[in-house]
Amino acid sequence: MVRHFLDIHRLDAADLRSILDDAHARKAARKGWPQGRPDADAPARDRVLAMIFEKNSTRTRFSFDAAIRQLGGAAIIANAGDMQLGRGEPVEDTARVLSRMVDAVMIRANSHEDVERFAQASTVPVINGLTDRSHPCQILADIVTIEEKLGPIAGKTLAWIGDGNNVCHSFIHAAPLLGFHLNIACPADYHPDLHDLAKGGSAVTLTSDPRDAVRGADAVITDTWVSMGDSDYEARLAAFEHYSVDQALMDLADPDALFLHCLPAHRGEEVTDAVIDGPRSVVWDEAENRIHAQKAILAWCFADA
């Protein structure tokens, strides 16, 4: 059976924990190594990863390219506009063709439905590199970062401040599986999708007050208020005016609380310079850990191939 990595809620807790543990182990084993040296076990030796981008990318593009190389494989990168996919070829047809040419496909897409359709037609693993509904690869990197700084995520409280977007959805999906609590603070008009919110169950608390969300939290997390494809910039700025993560808000969290942001950050909007550049910010470790988390995801996808 082909192992796709589309959403965290599709995994069982044991598989999710196994991927995270593998990410930690692979990072530790490479300490001091040059970035281009393959891991000792090279589980993707002779394998090719196709990467398709409908959305612009820095961290996803570079980290997946580095990840497959460090696993011993190679990558082919294409923008959707350069492919027949961008000219109307059915998603399923592209999936069937690429299944004959590569060993796995990572897609950074506009529509979550398109990625699901691609996976249904594909005979090789498909990885969700980001969609309008979720961003599971990012969340695994975030959890790796929290765990290497604070220890196991189980029992921790995380505070999400701002837009109830795709990244927020993936945190919701992870909370009940990994045993942490997620406090979400957002304006009423920008709450998470109710279907996704329900997947968090009692592990998730929703509020409109950022101060309530961060009190005693072990990590404070935010994201841009205006994502790619959003056209209501001014309305969003007005709605999120009181949701900026500044020093006063961070001071309500646990004294050892971390600050995370998946980047790119709009400094002066969702976060102040003093916080993102401050001593509790781990955003650069978080960005680096995209490589290690995605290596573990790829290795998991290839494990039964």
C-alpha cells in the first residue's frame, strides 16, 4: 500500500511519533557534517523526488531539495505553470505520468482537493507541501523544534495567535495525537474551519483574547495575517490589530516559553522585532528543522516501497 503524507490527522499516533523520533535522530547523526553528505543509511538511494510548486516558496523548496539529497536521492523541481498541469491537464493524468517517472511527489498547491485527487491516482507516495487547508510538514518541524528545546511535546500547552489558517489546522490535527493542548486566539470572522476544529476535540480551546491563550503557555506561535491568495488585506489588518505578538504578550507566557513563526514574517504586523529577534525566538532553528522533519517524512513514505 502506498504511503501518502497528506494530513496529520490521517496518521496514527505511533506513526507520527516514529516520524518525529526519526527526525531527531537524523539531525543528531549529522552534527558537524557538510549539508551535501548523504546520511549513513541513505534510505532514498537511487530514488527521485518530483517537486511541484503552484505557490512561491523558499523554505519548502530548499528544505525538500536538501532533504532528498541527504537521504541519498535526487530531485526534479517544476513550477505548475511550466507544466501541462498549468494548462489544464487533469490532475489525475499528471499523477499517472509522474508515477512512471519518479519515486515520490511533493506538491505545494492552491487546492487541497487537487492534492487528494493527485494522491488517489498516484502509485507513488504523495506529500502535501502546503495547501489552502493544511501544512503538515511545517508542523512536524515546529514540534521537532519545541521538543529539542523543551523536551517531549506531551503535556505542553501551545498558544496560536492570529489567523485560523492552514498551519493552525495542522496544529489542531496534531494535538490529540501527541497529547499537547492548543489554545487558539483569533477574531470571530477568522476562526479555524469548523470541520478541522472538531478534529482537535478537548485538546483545543478557542478564544478571541490573545492574553487568555498565552497565559502559562510553553510556546507562542503565529503566522502572517494575510496568506497567499487572500485579497482582503485591509480588512485583515483591521481585524487582527490586537493580535500582534509583542513583548507584553510574551511576558504572559511561561518564563521559558518559545516563540515560533513559520516565516516569512511581516515584522510590525503579527510580530514585533523585539520578539522575533529576541532570546526566546527559535524561528531559525524552526526553519532548519524543515530539512530534518521532511527527511523523516520521506523515509517513512519509502519504508514500505
